Amino acid sequence: DTDAQAGCNVIVEISYADDLWMQLTAFKGTAETPATTDVNDASSTAGDAYLILTDSATGDFDIPGRKWFVLDGTVANSESVRTQSNANPDTVTLCQDTLKSHVDTTPVWDRVDEWIISIPFGAAYVRVLINNTDANAGVHFHSFISLVTAVPG
């Protein structure tokens, strides 16, 4: 939805034993009105270093370093990308090649938030709870753990 997003509540919990959860941190995600445009490239395929948009000047698609979301039907067909540079007419060079192919008129949204949260070494389990309090604004989340195998001394 192109209405203002009120921001989601993000709660990270850890457990040192099965089913003994405690809150590690909680915060509210970005609240803003997202901008949207479409893919305008009938030949877009996985591995492309760029995406051609209908209007890359809409929102923040043309801002170097900005991460944005390509919503291709289902989440499984979608991906987030990051702007490296923008050239007219509306060709956005990406920091990393696309992982998927995207058809013409696939919507893109100029908002992807990333949060890095340090988990204590002794935690046996971690979970992320998302409370989207804004029913008219859909959100998609991906959580993962980056394993630390050694601490530099």
C-alpha cells in the first residue's frame, strides 16, 4: 500500500534453555510513506547488473547505497537490491547482480530496513517477533544468523 507505514514493532528474544524466553531488545521499524515504481525491462534476467525502472527518480531508487525491494508476485520470487548508481533514462546499476528474473510492470518499493543485532554467545536459541500494527501496509521480513566461529584476540 502507498499509505504511510506506521512502523512495525520488532522484538528479539533469546533463550539459554528450551522455552525460557527473555527479551533481548525491542524497537520500532521505519515509519514513512514508501515510494513505488515498476520494472520497465522486458529482458530482465537473473544475473543482470542493473534494473531499468519506469521512474528511478521517484522516491529513493536513485540514491547510491539505498536498498529497495522488488516484489515479484510472491515473496519467493522477490528480492532486495542496492543502488550503486543511476543513469538516465532510469537505468539503476546495482551493487550486486540480481538473483532472479523480473517481468515488466513488477512493482518495486524504495524501503528495505536492515538491523544487525548482537546475540550473546551463551544464548542457545533466538527468535524474532514482528508485530505489524498497520493493517493496510504489508511487510516482508527475513531473519538469519551469521555464525561467529572465533573472536579476534
